[in-house]
Amino acid sequence: MKKSHNQRRTFLKESMASAAGIMTLPMFSSDALGHIKTEKVAASPSIQYDSPRIKFAVIGMNHGHIYGQVEAVVRGGGQLVSYYAKEPDLVAAFAKRYPQAKLASGEKEILDDKSIQLVLSSAIANERAPLGIRVMKSGKDFMADKPGITTLEQLAEVRRVQKQTGRIYSIMYSERFENRATVKAGELVKEGAIGKVIQTIGLGPHRMNPKTRPEWFFNKEQFGGIICDIGSHQFDQYLFFTNSTQANIVASQVGNTHYPQYPQFEDFGDVMLRGNGGMGYIRVDWFTPDGLKTWGDGRLTILGTDGFIEIRKNIDIGGRPGGNHLFLTDHKETRYIDCSQQELPYGRQLVDDILNRTETAMPQAHCLLATELAIKAQKQAQKITLNKS
């Protein structure tokens, strides 16, 4: 038994090191770009609706992601009618952006309004699930910014109330839903472009900017930990692309390696996981340098039996402008696909689901499993301690 245990520890250590090392190597050098076949996704005609399909509201806007959430639902035919937040400065900024909507007197006014079918929120992270539970109990559907849930206790109650009420509890995993290259990758994988998916490697680097962050951002109880927070994107993508419905955390680790002035903060985390559809590796961090022209060089590699896809979500440091870059290599060639015109269907599909009581935007089980894995990986993570130099 002791020998077996030591072998497992050695395997995990070497696997983590190998996965991290592989991702430091550029898959496509700038010299090679000129030899890659280039394609561009044709622009999808935007759907115009003669009248609003649903009415929706916002409660809590502590993260700027709320604007992307609103725009997604508006694209899907939703009409923003009211909003509420406790913070005057956040309310003022939101009102300037959406003058057509009404400032409600409080949460109760929105929950009591029978004409409102959906509530959006980017409240402080650990307040989202309790709000979502109240929203579902009021007979409305709910869309949270990620992380939509921060503890297993919250998750159990969300599952209970969701099942009891039949309402939708959606978490907007924007690195998939709002990234055009990732949406295109979903289409390609579904078509069998790279065969059966074996593994995903998701990298989620972010820029720190301490001066622009609110106090709750540094409070682990409030933000949930780095894997629970920004890592939830990568768990969603792992489940989606490997088509996994069950998964286990093989190993995870977190640490605060560079910010002793914020003792509850975590600036690095990574995870190795295994499911019934494939394997996954995830790395998230707060080390995007100021020299990069975006908040993070987010990447996703999807390994299949007949090829692989690499997505450069926000920037291509090899030289191509903008974001939404997709590279596909199969047995015939390497192709570059400019996905800047790819349709983003999440908002439209979510509105469809609200009207038809379906699950086309994201199955409810998938939504909650992704956050369950993130919470468990966070909870089980070993603490990183580095030598001071």
C-alpha cells in the first residue's frame, strides 16, 4: 500500500509539472502564421424582434460583468425594465448606461413584479446564491455572474429549490458563452472535426490592478477562492467539450505567492481532473503583466483523437489583431479561423428556455456540476508555500 501511495504521489507531481510545462511552449510561432490556411467565419445576420420577448431586471451589480449579462439577454429579445443595488455609485453608472430602465425601491419591488420573468445579478459572489434562491421562490428565473455559488451548502440549497420550483438557475460562464472562438470550437467539436475529445487544457490568467478592486475582492469568504471564482469558467468548458456528466478532482493546489498585504487573497491555482468523457487540466492566476494589451491571455486547448484546437480568446501574441482566434490542426493541415463574426447564441437560447421551459442554453445539471467541481477543487486544494528569496 505504501509503495502504491508513493507511486500515486509521484504520478500527480510529474503530471502537474508536465501539463504546466507543455503550456509554456508556443504551439504556433509567428514565423509559422504565414503558412497556415486562413479562414473567417461569415457574419451571422442579427435577429430583430418586433416586440420584447421577456421582461427582466437586475439586482446587485458589484462586478462589471453585469453589463455583459444584460447585453446577452437584450440580444436574445429581453427588455430591461428595472434594477436595484445598495451602492449609489454603482446605481449611477448603471442608470447612465440604461436610462430606459427604472430604479426600483428595493429587491422586494422587483420580486413582487409579476411581469418580470428573469433576474440578473453580479452581486458580491457569496451573496448570489441566496439571492437566486429568493428569486426562484418568487417564481422567476435567475442568471448569476460566476461564481454563481461559493459553498457546497449553498449548492445543496440551490439544487433543492431549483428542483422544487422548476425555475432556471443559470450561471453565465462568459469565457465560453461570450467568446466567439469558443462558441465556434463547440460547433467544430460537435461536427467531429478533431475526433473524440480526450482532454482540455484551460488557462485563465488575469490582471490584478489592486487599486481598482473593491474590498470584497480580497476576502476569501466573499469571493470564494481563486479556483471557485475564475476557475469555474474552465470547469464549464471541460464538461462541455469532453461531454462529461461525472468528474472527480485528481489534484488541486492554491496559493498567495506574491501579495502578503492581502493575506486572504489567492493569486495562483491549478487543477487536474478526470471524468467519464475525458481528462482536464486547469490553471488560473493573477499575473498578467502590464505589457500585455488585454487583461489576460486566456487560452483553451482541446485535444482530440484526430486533431486539436487551440483558442486564443483575448489576444494573439503572435501578431494577429484582436481576439477570438482559433487554430485547428488535423491529419490534413493547420487552419486559422478568424471567429470575430461568430454569433453568440446564449442570450437568445436562454430567452427561448424561459419561454418554452427547455434547456437549450445550458442543461441545469451541467451548470451546477461545473460549479460543484470548482467548489470541491477549491475546498480540497493543497496550500502552496514557496521559498522566499
